[in-house]
Amino acid sequence: MNRREFVRWCQSAGLGVAFPLGWQGHTLARQREPAPYEGPFFVVVNAAGGWDTTYLMDPKGVGGINRLYREGDIQTQGAIRFAPTAKHAVGGMANETFFAKYARELLVLNGLDYSVNNHDPCSRYMATGKLDSLAYPTFAALVAACKGAEYPLAFLTFGNYSSTGNLVPMARIPYLNSLHLLANADGVQGSPRHPYHDAFVLERIEKALADKHQAIQSSPRLPRTERAQNMLYAAQENSKILKRVVPFIPKTIPRERLSVQAEVALAAFKGGVAVSANLTIGQFDSHANNDAEQMKLIPELLAGIDYLLRRAEELQIREKLVVIAQSEMGRTPHYNSGQGKDHWSVGSAMFLGPNLRGNRVIGATDQKQFLIPIDAKTLRLDAKNGMRIRPEHVHAALRRYAGIEHHPFAKQFPLDIPATEQLPTLWMG
């Protein structure tokens, strides 16, 4: 299989393969193979459709908001209050188990103002921190571009809103088998024992391609032609770099949706070829039978996060892993005629990672599930003079946390947060 066939095969297989940064007019070619990326690694876990946070980290148990527990049933682990779900969870991981295991590391943000309650704008707003623009990149894409755009799988995505802002290509590799095939592109059916070419042949091919590419660089070309030629050359280089992930692809493939995504992302992280991953589990839009649907999906989500963290520990990259769990909206504080809950523009998020002080809850909603403003400096509730936390405030804080707020790419997509609305103590208290 030559490199042109490799690229064509990726396209026919429905796989997105990232190439080094070249979207801003720079050449895609590299002079030498980059050293493995060693972290930090960023994972955004999306509960697509709108999770019911009152069955998670913002429990109520009053006013008919929930039907599976009462206010007196609400449990606490450290500073975090959560809904009891052990008696109702269908598979997965109950809240009691999850928070007992991770509360000391978790930062919970309640009372997040999405401003609107439609899926597309909410997904975009929560992913990028910008509601009124289609051009802004997601945080996962932005941090990948800033920290490692030269890596072939810098930004992995498994669905949900995934705009890159034309800063870094997105990589879509839905299955572990697909990752194995890509990592062994020169092997028959991905088998390194049965290569298409002997080692000396590959060396000659690589030298010929490099010489040809160098010659082409000196001649004027149309932008589209230049980009196509650079992508072809980059495919040659990246197919070698992708071999780094082979030792970390598990032989046993998990069955759960998030676990499969986690394994692809973790293999890429451990192999040093990826910076961030956008994981997704859908079907949270419970307009009918809210309680039954949420009690299947929330435990599945928590089990997936637990799997991600456990496997990261086994791969010895847990201390470098940043996890953001979010959804594009919440569910209403009342049930509709179909025993479901509709869209609600107030929600929550959870964060975990190095240099992030856990066992904390920032923000709140009242007994009717309306958000309570906070003081930006102290993070204390201030219903009278406080501010409403919106996604752009969170994204500005995430950029500071990742150390990319002054990067040219970040400045290219400003969030324009007034100094009085910055959250300087969000991560460490």
C-alpha cells in the first residue's frame, strides 16, 4: 500500500486522520520526527442531549422536581452533595460509588447559565465558550493546537460539537481495530509480521518522497495543490509516528461505549501522539420517561469516567490527565405529560486534574432550580450583587489552567471577559 492509497483507504473507511498544522499557510512537512508528547492530556466527556443534574451533583428532592428520592435521602461525600441512585441505577456506576471514589478530587460547578436551551447553540456554547460564532474552536481543539498541533492525532473526537477553528485537524478513529490498522499502515490487514514492503524498500521510498517533496517546495504552486502535496507527504511521516501507539492498544476490547473511546484516546496519549480527546455518550434528551432514561445513562456515564481514570492509572498517566464532564443543558424542574423533562438553560459541570483542588462545590441553584449568582473573586454565593457564571467564564478559566491564554491561537479567538468577571481562584480556591 503506497501513501496515496493509505490516505484513500482512510477516507473510504470513514476515518479522519490528522496531519501536522498547515491550515494557516505553513508547510505540513517536518524536518524530523517530534519527540512524544508527554502531557498534560485533556479529556472532555460530553453527556449529549442534556443530563438531569438533580439526579447527579445538584440534588433537590423537593417540589416534585424528582420522584426517586426525597430531600432527606440526599447524600454527602466530603463537600459534595449528590442524589442517591444505588437503588435505581441500571448497570454502570451509582452515584454513591462514584463520589465515594472521586469526591476528594472533584470540583463541581452548579448553577451554570447556558443562556439558551436549544441543542445546537448550547452544544456550541458549552464546547467553545462563544455563543454567537460558528468560527470558534472547542477547548479540546484549541488546547491541542496550542500544545501539539504537529502530532498526528493531536485532537481526537468521537462526536458532539467538534469545531477546530481551522487550527488543527480533527481525528476520528471510532474503533480500536481502526487505530490498530492506522498504526500498522504498512502491514497486511494491520499485521506487522506481514509488511507490504521490506525495511530497505521503505527506507528508499521515504528518501525518494523526501527528495521529491523538497524539490517541489522550491517551485511555485497553487494553494490547493500545495496543501494536497503536503498532506500526502505528511501521511508518510505520520504513519511512522503512529506506530508508537501499538504497545498500548489493549488485546481485549471493552464493550461499553465510553470505554472504547477511552481506550483509543489513552493509547494515543500514552504513545505520545495526542493532546486532547472529545468523548461523547448520547441519548440524554429525556423528553419522555426521564427517570428511567437518566437512571440508565448517568450510571453509564460515571462508569465510563471511572474506566478512563482506572486505565490511565494503569498506563501511568493518571497524574497528567485533565477530565471535564459536561452537557449542553439541564432538564426542567417539572415533568411533562410524558413523564419526561424538557430543556432547561441551567446546568452543572465537573472537573478533575493536576493542580486542581477537589472536594469543592462552586455555585448553586435554589429550591426551584434557578441559579444563584456568585462573587467572582471569593466564589461565594451572592444573590444580590453576584454574577451569573456562563460558559465563556469557564473557558477563560480553562485557558488559564492549561497555560494557553496568551498563545496566539487563543488570542485569535478572544472571549472578552471583563476583569471583574474573571474567576482567578476557580481551580485552587
